[in-house]
Amino acid sequence: MPEIDLNTIASNVIWATFAVTVLLGIVLQQTRFCTMGAVTDVIVMGEWTRMRQWLLAIGVAMIGVGLMSYLGLIDTGKSIYTGTRLSWLSTIVGGVMFGFGMVLASGCGSKTLIRIGAGNLKSLVVFLTLALSSYMTLKGVFGVLRVNTVDTVFLTLSTSQDLPSVLAAQWGVAKNSLQLGLALVLGSALVTFALSRKDFWNFNNLLAGFGVGASILAIWWISGVLGYVAEDPNTLEEVFVATNSGRMESLTYVAPYAYVIEWLTFFSDTSKKVTLGIISVFGLVIGSLIYSLATKTFRWESFRNAEDTGNHLIGGVLMGVGGVTAMGCTIGQGLTGISTLAINSFIAFAAFVVGASLAMKYLQWRMLPPPCEPVVAGNSSTYHSNTGGCGMPLQIACHTDQFGTLGQIAPEDVAEIARQGYKSIINNRPDGEGGPTQPLSADVEVAAKALGLNYVYLPVVSGQITLEQAQEMARLLETLPGPILAFCRSGARSTNLYMLAQQVG
């Protein structure tokens, strides 16, 4: 019997995972693949493109895992997702927390790493917050709270909790065949739905769906085949080399954050080894960095204000605690877990969507401030500043000291807007929407430029904001001189567009 070199196997697992995740980082940057973006696009804009990317990735991963299982390459029963304990309450509570947190933090665990590679300092803060809170939920004070509360409520099944095992026991069918059948049916349905619209058929969308799905499959193969040892020469038991759980793993981005911090903190402890999860974190960041430098899109980005800082800190904590409680993130449960057809993973995905929806409602409420209060000058005459409110009759809602929204304006209102200190105006109302009495954009533009203000016409149909419009708004907020004033019929459309601009990317 040939000698088994566990160190060589571990090295192969690490370097293979690193190569896959570097490529994945490039794909995620190129395609803007994002769970939070997919959910918010559907909720706010009714736009399904990024959700179709997600569903395509799930379908590809599901079909691939079904085929690998049927061929005997991997056994999903040896993953963390298919145990006999169905912790439904932990999954729901943790999933909602994670979904809410990822919106506050402008992205899930994988998106945070992608943004770090692109120079986003906000995401670096989220990374540290998420890593610490996830570690505390795995082994610290939050872990004790978790174990003694939501983890006490669960169902113990007579089989593994994946659909093939449950149905095989009830129907008396071979699990192997049933897993392949379910994977082909469900996966094909998702792929068919994703590809059903011809306008979805472009390079980025197909790369996102097939690329992410293939990455999940590649890591399953790396841990389940390349890293599998039937008999560890030290323990005489089977082992999956270089995994934190000791079981077969694929991509997830919550617990690995904690393992990265632990590895860096105890670096001199030779018992702390680089694992598949740890290297996958570094791989995404480096892949994103390579793409950002190559395309000259790398730029430093920091917090806008104190509320923005608070949102990201709270979001990081919610993702760390919620992700561990739910046994995974939108990648871990939403893709990796669902590819095994685990019941808990389907519950988790639904909980992520609910949490994200609640967070979007919260942000919409937060970004609809009342008209600002007037400021009284020292000579007792009333004036209005962009940091203190709008004036009469211009009811400006001041979201930050650099951005405000307003209802329809006329050319004669521009002088008052300039007096209040605004440097740029964005018009989000299409010409003619309000009939012949609505001032034309060109007339407002003439008045703005006559006073030295920047003016941009970005018309948005009410209730039909598109992803491209949100991305353009984000670009304008980055490039136009501030303070910036955006207007539409009532200001609500501009507010929604501003909110979406904070989330896209």
C-alpha cells in the first residue's frame, strides 16, 4: 500500500482552492454577481437579471452535485449540510439576521471580500466586524447564547435532512438515483427559467451563472475527491484534508472569516494550519484586486457619514452572528447547501430574502426624512442651508450634508438652490410626464449652467427604476461636485434611486 503524504495532499487542496477562488474573484468583479443586489433589484425595481444569474448558478451547482454523487465521486451525506438534525428555528432566525445585515453592510460575505480587493475601506471594517462576531458566535459569548436558545429547538429526522434521503426512505427508492433525478428536474427548471428571456443571454450574465455554479462544483471536487483520504495513517479513519470541519466542504463566507482571524492571531502556533476556507477568503480578495488593477477601477472608498458607518458595523455583526446561527451565508447555504438539496438550506435561502426585504423597507423609511428645519442667522433674518433644510417654497429633504432631494423645480428655483450651496442638480423626471405645464429639462439646465451649476438629466419612469439607472446614479454621486440635489415629481423617485445607488456595485 503506497504511503499517504497528508502534507502533500493538503498543499494540493490549498493551491487548487486558491486558483479557483482567484478566478471566481475575477468573475464576480466582472459580472457584478451579488445576492443582495439580486434581491433588492427584484424588490425595488422589479428587475430580475441578477436574480436570474443566481438561479442559474444554483441550477448548475445542483445538477453538477447530482451527477458527481451518482457517479460516486462525492457523498453529500459527508457534508455539514445533510445531518439528521433539522435546526429550523436557528436557520430562520440566523437567516433573517444575515439578510438584514447584508443590506446594511452593502453586500454579503463574498461581496465584502470583492469590495476589499477594489479598495473599499468600508468593506474592510465589515470584514473585521463580521470575523469577530462570527468567532464569538462559534466559540464565544454569542455561541453560548445561541446554543442555549434557538439551537435547542430542532427536529431529529430518521434520515439525513436532504430531500433525496427523506424521499428515498418514504418511497423505498434508491437514494443515489433519486438524488440524480431530483437534481436534474429541479436544476433544469432553474436553468430553464434563468435562460428563458433572450435579453439575459449576454456574456456577463452567462459567465456569472455558469462561472459561480462551476466554482461551487470545483471546490466540492477538491475537498471531496482531491482531499479525501479513506484511511488517515494516524487515526485509521477517513478524513477530508485541509477542511475546518473535517468533513467535505465547498464555498462559504462566514465561519472562514473567523478562521482567518484565528490563524492570523495564532500564526506562531504551528498547529494552526491554512485550510480550504481560509485560502478561499484570500483567493477572492486577490482575484478582485487583480481585476481592479487590470481594468483601472481600483479606488479607495470610505464612509459617507456617521450613519453609514453605523449601518456597516451593525450589518457586519448581524451577518457574523446570523451566518453562524444559520450555518452559512448566501453562498454557503444559498448555493453550496442547496446544491446538496438540504432542507435547511432552502429554509435559509428564504430567510435571507425575508431579512433583505425587511432591511430595504427600513432603509427606504430612513431615507425619507422630513423637510429640513430653517436656520436663523445672527441678524434674525431666515436663511436655509443644504445642511439645515430647504427653504420655502423649496421643500428639500436633506439626506446628508452632500445630498438632498426635492419635488419638481422650475428654472426660476435654480437661483435659490444655488444660494443654498448646491453645486450639482440631477433631474430624474422624464420630460412631459406631467403634461405641458411641467418645465422642460433643457430650460432648467440653461438656468443651472448660467449660475455655474452642474446639471445631469437622468430620467426614471415611476416604479420602473432599472439596474443601469441605479449604477449611473452611483457614478454621478461619486463624480459630480457636491452638494448634489436630485429632483423628480415629488422627490420619492430620486430618494429610491439614491438608496439603490448605495447598494449597487
